[in-house]
Amino acid sequence: MRDIVVAVDFSKGSIHALDYAIELANLTHANVIMVWVESITGDEVAMAKEVKEIRGEAKRNLEELLEQYKGKLNPGKLTAKVRKGRVYTELSNFVKQNDCCLLIVGAHGSSGFEEYWIGTNAFRIVSSSTSPVVTVKYNYEIKRGFRKILFPVYHTPQTLHKVEFTANLAKATGADINLLALNTGGLKSLQRVVDSNLSKVKTYLEEKDVNYIVDSINSENTAADIIEHARMVDADLIAIMTDVQDQSSSVLLGPFAQQLVNYSPVPVLSIHPRNNFSL
């Protein structure tokens, strides 16, 4: 795999995300780049002295993290970069400009909601990044490895867009893929489309020599059912699409992805649909 980027703001959640990134990088022989974004704007800009102090403290913190974590990354290399601007824009641009394969973000939110809710920046990062993003809760047990990736399959064509990256990740980590065929409407016509998509995914995984198993459920509450199934099969990651481009479909729109990212105790891999994708 290419370089993995981890967003760092020195919070408990972002340091946990760094640990997660290093565990993944060690499995995939990737490098890890920590990125801190200086996002001071508005009236704070006039506080030149305070801004300089914040910037200096952040750089010292990055140096300390480099010293503390560089020995944990093997054989990859750990580096750090500083950007200035909107957090979600700068991270998305950095990943794209440097051809990185993945962005990892610690999903932490306001006091009282940290276990269940991601912060504003984390959600904006997932929404705006055209590269795959993994959101990981601060209390997720990291040293589990990557044994099983849950891959929900729907009736929309966009559900196929995540198969290539997910298969490559499974191959690199040695994980199996748990395909979960979801009929969200109870209609036989929708089930036939789901079955067709499932067949295409199975064929692709077989060609790539990726192990998989298949489950299927009728679902009335898609996000909740996916989370419950992830718990039941002890999945290490859930692969989803962030949105669909066909606005007539309500299954994979932003709110659905938001529910999964917000409430899943299991890390969530969010992938954007591509206009030029075919399977």
C-alpha cells in the first residue's frame, strides 16, 4: 500500500488514530504521515503572539510523537507535516496531492457524546475527501489485527464501487471479507438486483483470491442492522459508501453514512463513488 495519512490534533482520539494507523501500516508495509492543520482564523489571526506560540507548541508535539512512535513502525517510515487552512480541505488536498492511499481520523466529539458521535471536523473530512477514510473511535481496541471486513451489498450500483479498495486492503492485511446482502425494501425485484450485485462482488473477490463468506438479511433499519451484524460476526472494519450520485435512491445518502460513522463501535471505511467505475 501507499502512504497512510493520519489527522493529528493531539487529542485522545487523534493519538488513538495514530496507533491504529501504525498497526495497519505494519501489516501493509506502508509509511505513515501525521498531518496537523493550523486552522486558526477570524479574530484569532490578530493575536500574532498567541498564534506563534500555538504553532510552536504543535511542532514540538509533533517532534515528540515522531520520537515516541518511530520505533513502532516497521519497516515503514513515520513523518509529520504541517498545513494551514480548513482542516477537512487541507487533509483532503494533502492526500490527493501526495497520492496517499488512505486517511485515518479519530472520531471523537463533544463531552457526553464521545462514545457515539464524531466531531464536526471528522464528519467534514469523511464528507469531503475523495480518498478512502477510516474513522476510528478512541475506545476501540486496536491490537486485534484485521481478520474480518464487513462489506454490505445493496441494490444500488454504487455499492460495487468499494470492492476494489476493500479487496486490496483485505489482501494486504490477510483479512476475510464478510459479504452482507441487504434487502431494504422486502421486494423481490430489489432482491434480484442485490443478488446480481452480490454475484459480481463474489466473482471479483475470487479472481483476486480473497477469502469471503456470505450472509443475507432483510433490513428495515439499515445502519442499525449493519452495526449489529458487525458485532455479531466480530468484524474489524465496516466498508461503506459515503454517498450516491443517484439522488432518487435513499439507501446510501449522506445521513445513512453519517449514522454508521457516528454510532458504529467498529472502525468504518468510507469510500466515495466514482463516475468512471465499472465491474
